[in-house]
Amino acid sequence: MLAKEVTPSVIVRYLDQYVIGQENAKKILAVAVYTHYRKIASAASRRSVAAKSNVLLIGSSGTGKTLVCETLSRMLGVPFVTADATSLAQTRYVNDEIEAVLLRLLERAGDDLRKAQCGIVFIDEIDKLKASPGLQRAASGESVQHALLKIMEGAPVRMKDGRCIDTTNILFICGGAFVGLDELMAKRRGFGFIATSANDNQAILDRLNRRVKPTDLAEYGLIPEFTGRLPIVARFDDLDKAMLVRIISEPKDSIYRQYADLLQADGVELVVAPRVFEQIAELAVEYRAGGRSLRGIFEELMTPVLYLVPDDPGIIRVEIASLFEEARYLRKHAS
């Protein structure tokens, strides 16, 4: 599953090609994934069961949580599926929905049961399952947490078609924005009853103090048993304008490169001025949707271009100088 030459630093370098920023989160995830699959290999050689550490990703919508998980699964060559905790909480048949998630994982594995049992499941909006006194949603959210406990820890799940999928080696990654969590953590100061001295490394102390603890998540509304299944926590930073500009243009599969390659296939060069990327990033900041809104804005920009270019074989170059100006088309006969 994991070649010997694949180390956490190798994983991070791969992620850097597709995911902008989030350096600390990428390191935490790289180590978590590396350890997870090394444990599986080690347990297989000893014919034992590997202890599993699932992961919790905390960050606003559009900061790259799903993208990182998808990219990791692509590098590892393991099947990957996403689920929405909000949808799970809104159904009366939670176990059926969980089974459907595992069935999709099996389909992604090409019906290879062994491969599916080493896949990755990402459950988003897990913070929406928090218990809030007096709300009906809280009861259903808490019931979903209980339903997820067993499969996240590892258990055989029998499908309706008779097949059984063991979730012991499936890595579960949960994500959520956890709005208000920082305010809860701000109330906690220092290390409680743990004594510290002037000789302690302040950088380490600060890092430990910023760490999201199970007690923080329990106070937020997740049940202790559930947070216990998510011992590894990674924080995703909000994206500023500079990071959004990089996301549009730098990654190997950036939205700009995708359209440039699409036009290049027809012999047309796409040239977008740096100011355009900044304008798109400014709009994305205004929309407060993180990186999710970048594609929509860029596609809207490219719609007139892609409508015109296929019908005009004389066009060899498209120049876009501003988000608020028409594109300029250069043709073969132009001097």
C-alpha cells in the first residue's frame, strides 16, 4: 500500500503540487497517513490488528480539507469517498446511509473488497452533529455520532447484498468549520494542573496550548466517545487574497492551467494578466466562500471565450487584461 520510499516529507512534497498553503496541516496529515498504512503492513506481517488513529480537520469552508484528502488518496492509489454529516443527521435510517457510504467506497475500489477495506472516508460538516440543549437536531446529531463510533473504530459491516466489509483498516477523516470553537478555547488558559518552568521551550508550550483538546470538542457538543476516535487534529487556516491568487494559477491542476490546456489543444494560447487573478481573489474574499468560489468566477470569465473560439479557427491567442473588460482575440492574419 505504501512504498518504502514514501515518507511523510515525500507525501508533503506531492501535496504541495496541488494544495497551496496549509503547511502545518499537510505535515500532520502526511504523518497520520504514513503511520496508518505502515501500521497496516506491520499488523499484517504479525497477523494482528493495527490500532487506528482517525483524523479531524478543522477549518472554514473552502480552505482545502476535501482537496487534501482527495489528493492523498490519489497519491496512495486507494479508493476515496465523501459523506455529509448533515445529511446523515437528517435521515431516519442512519445505518442505511452509512452502509451506502461503504458501498460507494467498494464501487470506487472496483468491487475489490481488499482494496476497499484500506480506503479513506471523509465525513464533512461533522461539527453540525453537535448537541445543543433543546434542539431536535441535537438528538439526531448525537445519534449519528453513536452510529459512527463502531465503524470508525473498526467493525465488520454486512451489506444488503450479503457481502461484509471490515472497517478496521479504513481511515476515517472528519472535517468541519467548528464556528465558535476558538472562543471556547480562549477561555482555557495555560495547562491546568500541569506545572511549567522558565526552562521549558516556549514554542512547544504555545503549540500545546493552541492544540484542540478532546475537552474542547466535548464542550463544543461532540460526545467524548466520538472525539476519542479522532485523536489527530489538524487546523486549516482561512485563505487570504494572496493564497487565493496562488490557488488559481500555481497548482498542477489549477483552474487556469486547465483552461490553458483546453485552448492549447486547439492551437490557441491563453494569456491572463496577473491583475485578473487578483480581481478574482478579491471577489472570492467578498463572497466568503474560500477557494470554492474561484472556479465559478473563472468559468464565468471564460464562457464568452469558449463560445467564440471553437467557431473561429483563425484565433491563435486570447488575452484577458481585466475581469471587467472583454477579452482580446489575436488572429493569424494580424500583424
